[in-house]
Amino acid sequence: MSLASIRHRLTLKRGNDLLRRERWHEAAPLLGRAVKLAPAHWESHNNLAVALLKLERWEDALGVAAHAIALNPRSSESHALFGIALLKLERWEEAIAAYRRAIEVDPDRYDAHERLGMALTRLERWPEVVGAYERALALDPSRASAHNVLGMALLKLGRVEDAVAAFQRAIDLVSNDAAASEDLAGFLINLASAVAKLDHSREAVETLRRAAALEPSAAARLSLAVELLKLGQWEQGEQELARGSALAPTLGGFHFLRVDPLVKLGRLKEAVAAYRQALAGAGPRPPLPGDPASARFDRNRMSFWTPENLGADAFAAERWLTELVQAPAIADPPARRERLMFVLDNDYGELTTVMYFVLGQSLARRTTLMLGERLYANNANAIPGQTYGYRSLEDVIRIVDREKPDIVFLCSGYLFTAHHIFTPEVLQQLIQQLRERGCRVVTSDPFLGMLSKQDPRTMISIDIPMVHPVWTAEQLTKAKRGDEERMWAYFSQSERILRDTYHLYPSYCDVPSAEAVRTDTRNLAFFNEQLVRAPSPSATRESSKPHWLFVLASADYDTQLLFEGEAGFADIVATKLLEALAAGRHPIMIAPSQFVEKLVERMPTTEGIDLLTHCPFQRFMSLLLSAEHAFYWNVVSHSILIRLYNQLPVVLFDRGHLVRNARAVYDRIVAWYYQGSEPQFHSHRDPLTLEAVEAWTAGYRRNASTVAERFRRAPAPEQMIADLMARDPIPSV
């Protein structure tokens, strides 16, 4: 025997002794020296790999174990060590391959099958996980943790009864082991989750009570609370959530789940406080126990328009509107029979303007309404028997040739190109063909005539936040430029094409002579006295909750999305709806479908709250007129006007997309839409209480009658038509 061999044996022995005594830091250098003294010695490499794993030097252990395998490919232990290193490095696919090689070498090693199952679990390959753990347990059925993991994999595959059996076996194995109480509690929680899927909620509750008694952890409290809530045991479920939140006060999920039972128990202020704690907390937001929130809101929609859900005044307002649509109150003047046509794009606000013009008027009988596809889908009976959908210029001209209108209103012609209804060339052709047929052409300008006073390049600038969670200010500035260029082009082209048409506005809009310019002579204003509704007798004896209506347009959602973020804005709105509920009111929201879908995911309760993605004109107006308060994220929504006509307050959370992106228009909005009474804005982060809303609207109430009276300075619709017909067919500009 050589001297080098003797040194190797002594070094290896000392290293192995230290390894057995778990003195890893001392063992590793000695075993490393043994490897250098005998590079072809398998045991030295194998034991060094063990020491390195104990020291959590995963990469070093991986290399040494690979060398050991090269020296002795039939060593199942070296394969196992190699696999452990790969698991620790989270290289799951390689770990799976390593343990499969280990099993080929020694198919009777329990740990190889179990660790193969671990790697497969991380990749969620559930059928293979089941196979790996079943083979492991065939070798050693006494492993409680393996039965538990098998149960979880079976549950993922929907094999619920098999999962129950696996969890029960794990529980049986540790039930008499006092030291394993924490494991037992976890196994009981898993068993309860499986039992609950078999609709055995009461059995699940008893199992969870046992788990909570053994280990009163936050997880046990949470699982028990969920099952109690599924059984409708609101008080007990809320108590368990409260106990769980005391154990894990920063975990938002407990506070989130408390909201729904607190609402059902009538403890509304506590529900609001719990939701605020949920927003401040950490961790994932769990789904509501039982039916998904989306299914609950769908059920709410099915019973939305019913006397049980809405107050009597909403139906009184609907009847009033129906009478205005079906039986105009004013007879046709004998010498006036001008036929009218309104051609709309897909903008809901313009439909509101048109309906303001025709409701209760005899001219409704001689009016044809043409709607873009999306608007037509929900408003095909806006004017019964006289409303049509269109897709092309040819569709419009065909109805024009049939109805022979004297005046055609393009509402808003400025948006046709921006909304991709018509190209500029087709819009020009439409106006030309209408004039060839003797039609007077009227449009409406969402910028209130400012496009003729100011170059779009200086007037329109997309508002962006200076701080954003994802994008830098430089990135946002670069991204917005393309949108601005398109808007400048669309509106410059539209202004050029529509400059020599009259412009219609649903409010008094005369400009003081000192400020007048030639283009302002195009303005046509009207006020429809029929839109002022007499107080409803039913409103004074209302027995149901008053409703608060929240209105969010698509463009304003896009703005809030940019400034608040998708989840952030949904949380803000959810808070407002919950606060309205706590104020003793019935919150109703009308918003774009993409926002409602996100909001539903983040709502802590569906109790007493209605979310709508669309609403036909008459129902929308009925809700708007009967709402105690209406809340907007846009100062210039046309639907606000009917509330102002009727001296009803509006709460504004934001100036909205139009003013944010074209600030020069704001003064005209104040002058024309609010008749000189500047509106007030309030942060959507401020708490929404009865006292706060009353304080917010107090200023408007003092001026409401003056504002309403100023609208009356505009001519009635019939008088406006007469004035138009007395003017030149084409305004001079």
C-alpha cells in the first residue's frame, strides 16, 4: 500500500466520522481532500456530495454527485443525491429525469419515488404525481405525508372520493402521535376540503373544528369559516374570520371574506372597515365562498328591473318616458311638416341628445333614427317603428331616399372618422349626396365648437400620469404621441368637412357678442320643456331604499385605467359601492363590460348591489331621474343634463376624458352645460357617506333653480327647426 493511499484512507475516515456526527463544516474540507487524493474513488465523491448538500451548496453538490455517478452508475444513492441537488435548484425537469434513472438502478427505493413525485408536483403533472406516490406507498405505506400529497393530487384530478380515502389514511397514521398534531391539523383541513366537494359541508365543518382545536392556526380558521359561510351560518363564519384575522392581521384575505357576512348581518359600517383593512393587507384575495361572484351578479341582473328590487319612482319615471315616446304632447303646427333624420355613430351620449330633442314633441312622428351597429343592438326601439341600424353609406342613403328628410343631423359627425364609422372621403360623400337631395345638414361637435377656434394640435393633448406602476413618464409620452397624431388627423379632417354645417347643442349656447366669431353663427340650441318632470306622488311614499347611480363611460374608464391601474380603480369603485350600501342606499352601476368583469372579481359582496354593462335608453333615464344621487367620472356627459333640467344633483369624481385631453373646452362646458355655475369635483378616495354627499351637493342645490331657468333661454325644438329653415341652407363661415 502506498503512502498516498494511506493518507487517503485516513482523510476519508476522519471525514466520514465528522459526517456521522453531523459536523458538516469540518467534514466537507476533509472529504474534499480525500477526493483530490483519490480522484477515482466513488465513496469520497459520494460522501462529499452529502456534506455539500448539508451545507446548502447546491451547485457544488450537483457537480460532485454527477462525478460520483460517473464513477459508479449503479449507485442509487449517488443518483438520489444528484436529484436532491436538482430539486433544491428548482430544476424540475432535470430532477424528474434524475429520479427516473435512480429508480431504474433501484426500483425499491422509497425516497426515489417520493422525490420524483415532489418534482412532478411542482410542474402540476397530476396523473404522474399520483403514479409516483402510489408506487412509493406500495413500498412503505406508513408514510402519512405521502398519503396527504397523494390526496392533494387526486383532488386536482377530480377524484374526490379517492382523495378523501388518502387523506383519511394520513390522518389514521398520525392520530395517536401527540408530536404530529400540526401535521394532523393540516391533514384534517385537506380532508375537509375534499369532503366539502362532495357537498358534505356539515361533515367538513366538524372536521375543521377538530383541526382548529388541535392547531388554532390562521389556515384552520380560514377553512372553517369558508365552510360555515357555505352553510349560510353568517355569524359563526364571521367569528372564525375575525379570530383568523387576529392571528394574521396583515393577511387581507380574512378581512375581505368578512365583508359579505357582515353585510348579510346588517353590520354595514363594520363591513366597510373590514374592506378597507383588506385593501391595506397583503396576500391573495380569495373568491367568495359558495357560488362565484359572477353567478351571483348574473342572478341579480335577472331580477333587476322588478318592483321588489327598485323603488316605485323608477317605474313611474319609465311610464312617463314611455308616454313621451308614444304620445307626443304637442300637436303638429298646421303649416310645418319638415321631416327629420338623425344619423348616429356608436356614441351613447349623442343618442341622449337626440332623445332630448324628440321626446314629447310632435316632430317625433316625422323623425327617423339611424344607429350604428353597437348602439342599435340595445336601442332598436328608441323611436318605435322609426329606428334603423346601418353599416354603410349605402344603408343611410337608401333610407334617406325612402323617407326624404328635410334635415339630416349627423350626431356627432366629428366622431364618425375617429370611431371608424366612415372614412373622411365617405363622410364628404355623405354630405354631398345629402345636399344633392335638398337636405340641410346639421352636426354636433363634442368639443363645443372649439375645433373651429383652435388647431387640434394645440388643443388636444392626451393627459398622462407622471408616476405609473409599470411605465416611465418617458415611455408614456412616447406611446401617446401616436394616438395624438391620429386624433389630430381625424379631427382636422372632420373640421374641414363639417365646417360649413350647422351645429346642434342641447343647451343654451349663445356666445356674448364680444366673444363671437363667424363660426359661432352656426350654433343651434334647444330646450325641450317636456323633459321637466312633475314630482312623482310615489316618490313621497317610497318604501324601498333610494338608489345611487354610478355612471362610467368607456372613454372615462380608459382614463381611470391609465391613472389608477386596473385593479386599483376596481378597488376604488368597489369601496364606493360598499359605502353607498352602508349609507342605507341601493348602489347601481352602469359601466363597460370589460370593467364590470374586473370589478366582479374584486367585489367583497354581491348583496344589494347591481352592476349593469348596458341599459336601454328609457331604463337608463328612468334610473337617472329616480336616483337620489348620480355619480360620474365625466363633467360633460350628456345624460347629466336631464338631471340639471330637473334640478337634481350630480356628484363629479373627475373632469373626464374630454376635458383632460382638451382643456380649452372646459370654460365652454361651464358656460353652456352648467349655465355659468361652475361644478365642484370630489375625490373618489374620500369616504362616501350621507353627510358627505349632502355637503357636496349643497352648493348646487342653492343654484339649481337658476341653472334650470337659464336652460329655458334656448328655443323649443319646433322653434329651433323653424329658425333653421329660415336661415341659409349652408351657413357662411
